[in-house]
Amino acid sequence: MSFSRKEDSIYQIKYDNSNEINYNGIDYSNKSPKELNHLFEDVLNTKMHGLCFSLYEDGQKPGDCITEEQVRRRMKIIAPYTKWVRSFSCTEGNEFIPIIAREYGIKTLVGAWLGNDPEVNEREIEGLIKLSNEGFVDIAAVGNEVMYRKDLTEEELLKFIERVKKAVPNTIPVGYVDAYYEFTIKPRIAEACDLILTNCYPYWEGCNLEYSLGHMKQMYHQALQAGNGKKVIITETGWPSQGESFKDAHPSKDNAIKYFINTQLWSQEEEIDIFYFSSFDESWKVGAEGEVGAYWGIWDKNEKLKFDKK
């Protein structure tokens, strides 16, 4: 599950500092660091729509089998702050995420992780079908950024989507997760999905924090257009708290707080369903994404809230 997002597409929104993008975020110019942290805590306590579940502790990585106890401990930490949780896989301990979420009354967007290994794909699809039929899935996601990574052909992905739709209760919406522009490029995938599940990262398009909310709104509306009236859910968005800059996007604790607040207020005001990325920092993500990959969490790798009143 390790890959770089540092790729361009002709269908990406071209960000330009010279353009006046409608920002509509909070004016932070007169906010002290302490005031900013207070505001973060106030917004966090209103409950996010959704949160991406970070499974791995320091020293762990995809491929390791994670215990139910570990999932339960982390679910207990995030449960007061989110209505939904998103998981990315149905194997190696990830299957515990939707089961334990149910105990806390949290709704679930459950993903099957698809790649270029047919045996792994089969286990993932069967796992998603099983969890769906057992009542632990509210939305089923058949793959995550598979087209972006070019792990499968479009035809292969469409067959998996159709297979899951036929195998799970028709009350469960079935979709596929990818970057917003992939649904423009591949309209047959948008047509096959019950809803559009899109990842929107102004950071990975080099957008300055000042313009990031307006840029994300443009991403969302492009996905809406590709969906032809279907519901659109932002399945990932976030901002790293440290690491290397990417073009005009700069990681910092203050920028991460501001992006989180703006995202959550937009989600609440316009009733946009957003899954924030991510819950906990994960060291394994250092690699293709560089140092910055390890610092997308609201909580750090030791499960401590990164932004507090101190």
C-alpha cells in the first residue's frame, strides 16, 4: 500500500497563485497559536463526519497482521470525535475495524485493497463481501486509487465492482475510490458506481494553504460533474504537520490545524461528507512520499493528540 502521489495528470485542476480562488476560510491573521489550538479543539469536539483509520503502530507496516486489541484501543481513542470510519482493507486485521466500529455506534466505509496480486485481490473481495453480508458495512469501496497506480485495467476493476454489487445486499451502496479527475477520465467507472468516492489533496497539487479550501471545492465540483447527479463523498483529504514542502504547499502544525478547521467547517456548513486523513501518524509511510508521509495524523504515532491548548 505504499506509493507516491507526486504525479501530474492533464485532468488535474491547474493551480496558479495568480488566480483568485474563492477561499472562504477563516481569517487566521489575528489568531495566536494558543487561540488556534483552542479553535481546533472546539471544531474537533463537534464530531467529524468521517475519519480514515490508521492501523499501524511504529515499526508495523502493510503485510503485518494486526491484533483485535490494537484496533480496539485506537477505535476507543477516535470514537468520541467521528460519526464514520473508513478502512482500506479486509484482511490482516483490517477486518476488525468495521466490527469494532459497530460496537461504538460508528458507521463504516469499508474498502477492499486491490493491487496487482490476483490472490490478494481475491481475499480482499471475499472479505468485503463477507463483512457486508454480516452487517458491518454501510458503504463498500471496491479498491483505492487502482487506476491512479495502474495496478489493474479498467475492465478488471469494472468486473470487481459488478461482482461486489451482485453479492452484497442492495441496501449497501458500492463505489470505488480514486483521485477526483480519474472519474472524468474514465466515465464508465463513474457510471458503474452507486456513488462517487473521491480523494482530494490540494497539498499534493502544490497548492498554498491560503488557497487550499477553494481548490478542494473545485476538485469536489469536478467529481460532482463526473458523477452526473450521484452523491459525492470526499474519502480522503488532509494536510501534513511536518516534512518536506511540495511546490507551494508547506507542512507545519499551524497549516495542518488551519486546513483541518476549514475542511470541517465547510463539511458542516454545506453538508459535504468528508473522511479526514488521517487519525494517527504512521511511520511506514515514509518512503515514496518522503518524510512528509509519516505526519498526516491528528494524533501522533504514540496516540497523543498533536494539537492541544498548550
